[in-house]
Amino acid sequence: MSQFNNVTVVKKGNVFFDGKCVSHSVLFPDGTRKTVGVILPSTLTFNVSTPELMEITSGTCRVKIGDEKNSRPMPRATSFQCPQTATS
């Protein structure tokens, strides 16, 4: 999917890691929420309170999830599941 139709975008951004990760919430008519954003080159650790699907739409990155010993490449047009790691 290259675009979202009939949605509301929250103007205030979510800024993490001193601005290295910035996202905006997208609200869908059925009540679901997604975020779209940009991650600048860096090494980051995400602690999420609910599992999240991360989709790589441009560029590449390396990902190490949970107790994995080695990172793996994630090229454009791939995705991975970020498991719950934090409690709220």
C-alpha cells in the first residue's frame, strides 16, 4: 500500500531519541491507529508497550530483535514485528 485514504493525521509529532526517530499518528475511520515516520542513521533500542509492525518503505536498516545475537539486514519493502518489551 503506497498511501492511506480517508484518514486523519495528528499534526503533533512523536519525537524520540533526540530527534533521530520522528513519527506522526494516522487515525483510520474504523478507529485503528498507525504511525508513519522517519528514523535517521543510528543505533536505537525500542521498548514498546504493544507489539508493532515495522515496515521499511525506503532505505535499509539492520535489526536485532529480543535475544538475537546477530543483526540482520532489512531492505526496502520488507517488514518485521517488534514484540512488546515494556509495560505501561
